[in-house]
Amino acid sequence: MAASLCHFPPAVSSSSSLFVGSKSRSLLLAVSPFKHFPSKSSISASLPWTRSYAVSNDAAAFSVASPSDLRESPSLGEITRPDFPILRQVVNGFNLVYFDNAATSQKPSSVIKALSEYYELYNSNVHRGVHYLSAKATDAYEEARNKVANFVNAADRREIIFTRNATEAINLVAYSWGALNLRPGDEIVLTIAEHHSSIVPWQIVAKKTGAVLKYVELTKEVPDLDQFKGLLSKNTKLVVAHHVSNVLGSVLPIDEIVDWSHKVGAKVLVDACQSVPHMVVDVQKLNVDFLVASSHKMCGPTGAGFLYGKINLLSSMPPFLGGGEMITDVFQDYSTYAEPPSRFEAGTPAIAEAIGLGAAIDYLSSIGMEKIHNYEKKLSEYLYYQLSSVPNIHIYGPAPSDTVHRAALCAFNVDNIHPTDIATFLDEQHGVAVRSGHHCAQPLHRALGVNASARASLYFYNTKEEVDTFIQALKDTIEFFTTAA
Amino acid sequence: MEATADARWFRAASRSCAPRRQRRRLPADFVRCVHAARPFPAGVDRARHRLGRLANEFRSLPEPLDRVKRLLDYASELPAFPEAGRVPANAVSGCTARVWLAVAADDGEQGRTRMRFAADSDSEIAKGFCSCIVTVLDGALPEEVLEMTTEDFGALEVMGSPARAVNSRVNTWNNVLISMQKRTRELMAAREEKEEQQEGGRFLCGTWRRSSSDRGASLPRIPDKS
């Protein structure tokens, strides 16, 4: 398959000092003139890459340019890296190459500062106190909710519920909406490629309510949309779908899925954990009923996530957890409940973490999600085609093309070498961090016919040079285990 | 093959090791392999002794890459694990690689029960870990198995050292050791219960009848005729 990769330089030669064997390997770091986050004018002035070339079916046929021909300006990765202190460290004698962003992202200084400032300057419980600190904390917490609402273009700020993470958000929908609305024989349609957090809560609730789970299988390593349409019926009450797969890297057409599902009267819950951090997600445009995402995958702190739900749905749903904050009045034998979002935020919330998520949104917005997405599209293509050049490798999911967008992550296997061996050696001998295992997608791995895979997942602060380093390190790893066998 | 393997299988398996690969030339000051037979003085904790020698062996290799190669050598030396033993009951949960562990109690030597272990994995590094742990604990007394900790294996300082992320669910050392200890306890508890039932049966046949009110009371032990 030929594809045109515009604005993207090929790999540097193998004699570069950037590659394995040299513990003095260093990454190109642009000096950032920005204290907290880069200005839009600076980023817009930096063109990603300007060379273009055609790609043949044989990835090894890529032309190799000299390093001096590679770029005319720093990449987004080089501009933003200085904002992330953790990326500057040395691991096992090598500069860290962090390629595990699908598991969790790193945090810019501005987010770390926001967390510290909260605890240093205005830590106080929210919503109840009348004193200065409480008012300031409440304002910051609710401002974070506004920022999330704006970030996903929710129509109403009350449609954003803060949770501990996306998993809790899905459980909220399952135990609240699901328990109320599902009856015996009702069907929940979900894909075989869902994260465990999108499967297990529905298994539990289905058992309680008598509902049935129906799975969309794979075709050519992506969910079969024709089969999906065939599974929809008047019995379908809920469709659960990922936006971007954390293993396959594939992107589902959520707008079409919502359209098909609504026609049969089904609600749609979208797992946007791998999309919200990387692209513009507009819940009104997509017309989803529920959407979940995690703060820690989008430069925010752990311990925070959110559920978006249409206000009419949330207003009709019973509480998930009971306690303080979510009530209006409490009597000995009954209580009345607050309106959304408070109804679903029982107890003292993760205040600092929500404020940190707000700071992360500020940071991402200052770059621009379109720019992040465009940069990652090219990084994704580069990663995929460089990885394709490694002998005896199988990359799961679709190949990127003009019509097929692929996220900047690749789960893969190399013949006769366990992915855990690859990941361990890459870490210990090269300072490269990738993940190995089932990535919380065991049904998917069974469908792919494997027990585990290795996964490299990138974010906007990663660079082409890091991809080159990773590829060379991987080749060295494969040679080691092949020789040792 | 059932979860608790017949001890005779372990004796046979240890004699028929997997074909050995060509050993790499190692530094002149390399510590002698722990597999070499050596008599143990009475009272010496065999497991601790073997662990110490294994730790010295790895520490004598200055380069991390040499330690990895030695770990893979140990992986290749692990006796063959029968396909029939790769059953869910023998699976060690939590590892990112698949690991199987077979456990049996062997009454062979001087009437003392010793634990026998066999393990395997589809990952060469995890297999190397398993080989090291089996080297240390195969043939150990139950109490020696139970008092070992994951941190003890940190002395090996080999790739994926258990000193890091002990409580991580992907720590193979931790998962395998915990599985060994859990199944050792289960085997020993099952044996004690069986012995108590047998002792209760012998009393019923003799002059002293065991009533329900006597349960829990300390019973006189009948000398073991064996």
C-alpha cells in the first residue's frame, strides 16, 4: 500500500550517536523560552517537517536523508519537552525515552505548580464553608469543571461529573443508569476491543438485571462495523464503544455509531480516554449520551476523571454513592438528593486533582488540540512505518493512510520473543519505557490469538529522534534474544 | 497432571534436564555454579546457603548484560515442564508472562518432608527467574520456603530485580514465591489434617475412644512404625 507521508523526514543513519551503544546518547532539546507553557505564536511559527516523500510497500525502501536535511524548525515535541521535568532524567545510564503514554501521561510544570499552590495557598473543603479559603477553593474547583465542559464543548457545565477516573465514571453509569433502565433480555452492544473498565461493570450489572452482552468482533484487526450494525435491534438499550483503541490504535466513527444506535433507541457511552488527550472531541457534535475520560492521560494528575452525560439523562438517574454533598435533606428514614452534578459527587472530592486537571486543560489549550493532533498524526505514521521495517514483527491494527487515521501508538509482537522480554530489555539496557502485557484488553488479545503484546504509545512531547532511538534499541534487543536462543 | 504433582515426577524430571546450551566463557573469578553437589552440615539452612551462592554468582559478573546472559543460561537449564502440567491450577497469577508452577511434598530423606518445585514460562527472562527460585527452594524444608521473602532475592541484582516494585503485580519473583508459599501451606495443612484423621481412626479401633468433647484436646501421639 502506497501512502504519501507529507512533511516528514526519514530516519537518521545508523551511525548516528543517538543510537544504542553510546551511553552519551542525548536527545535534541530546544530551549523553551516559556516558563509554563508555550505560546501559540511560537508553535504556529514552527513547521513540523517540510520534506515529503512517497512510501512504498517495502518500508526498507525509505530514502534516508542526512541529519542536516531533516528539519527547518523545532518540532512540537522539542518545543514542549522542557515543560516536563520528568523527561530529563537518566534511566539505567540512558536518557529516558518514555513511550508509555497510553498508560499515563507526564505532567508539565504548570500542572505540578497548580497542585502545589492549592495546598500551599488555599486548601480548604469546597461548597460548604463561608470563609475565604473555602470560597477560593470552591471557585477553583468549579472553574475546573467549567474548563472541562468547554474542553469537550458540553452544552451545560452541570453535564460534567468529576470522578476518580474513567473506570469510576463507567461504573457510575452502570450502577445508576444501568440498574434503573436495563431489564431482562435488554442488550448491551460493545466491541471485543474494549478496555476492561468498559466490559466488567456491564458484566456485573447485566448479571443483576438480566441484560445480555453482545460483542462486535474484529475484521482485519479492527471492529467490524457491518457486524455492529447487524447487532443493533429494538432490544439494544446501550452501546459501549471506545473512540480510540489503546491496542489497535484504530479510531471508530463515533458520529456514525451514535446515529445508528439512536435510530434503534439505544444510548451510547463512549470511552474517550485515548481520544480526549490527543484530539478535539466535541460531545455535542458527536451527540453522545455519555462520555468518559481520565485526567492522568491528558497531562493532569491521577485521581481525577470525568463523566459527561446529557443533562436530561443525568437528572433522571439515581445516585451512585451516598453521603455528604449529594443530598439536599437527610432525615432518619429517608433523604432527598441534590441535582446533578452534586448528586453524583458524594463526599469530599479530589479538589487538588480537579484543579490540576483544569491546569492541564489550560496547558493543552495553549498549544491547541488541532496542532497536537496534526503532530501526532505524523509521529504515528513515522512510528508505524519505522516499526514495520523491523524483521519478523507484527503490528496490530490498521496501517495508516490518507483515509485511515491511526493513533500514535503501536502494539506489536516479534516472532519467538516474549513481549515482556522485549520490554524488560528495552528498559534495562536502553532506558526505553514501553508496556508489555494485555493492556487491560484480554478479550481483544484472545481475538488476536496472542496472550500479550508490547506497546509503544507516544504523546506530543515525544520526538522523531526518540522513535529512531526506540527502533534501534528494539533491533538490538531482538538481536540479543535471537543470539541467545 | 493435577495441581499437586507426584514427588516421583520431580525426581525423574530433575534427572532429565533440558538439553544444555553451549556455556559462554565467563570471567576467571566467576563463582562456581550452585548446581555443584556439596554436602551440607547439619542444621544449615540449605535454601539460604544456595541463595547466598547464587547471589555471589551474579555479583561476580560486573556487567549487567553478563548477568542477563547468565539468567538466560539458568532459563535453559530449567528441567522440562510437561505439557500436561500447564493447567489453570498451576498458573501463577499476576505475571505479564505466563508462568506455571508445580508443587509437591517429598518424604524421601530421613523422614523429613521436603518441598519439590518445578516451573516454566513462555518468557525467557521469567523462565530465568523461575530457574533461580527453583534452584534455591527445590528440596527445601517447608519452613525454609515459608520464611523466604521476595526482598531476599534482591541480592541477585539481576534484570528486573525484585528489590524494585515488590508489590507490583508484574513482579515475577514476588508472584512465584508467594505461589510457592501458598501451595506449601496448603499441602502441609492437608497433610496435617490427614494425619489427624488417621490418628483419630486408630484410637477408635483401640481402647481409647475419641468423643466430640475431646476434639481440640491434645492427643497422645502413636509412634510412627515406619
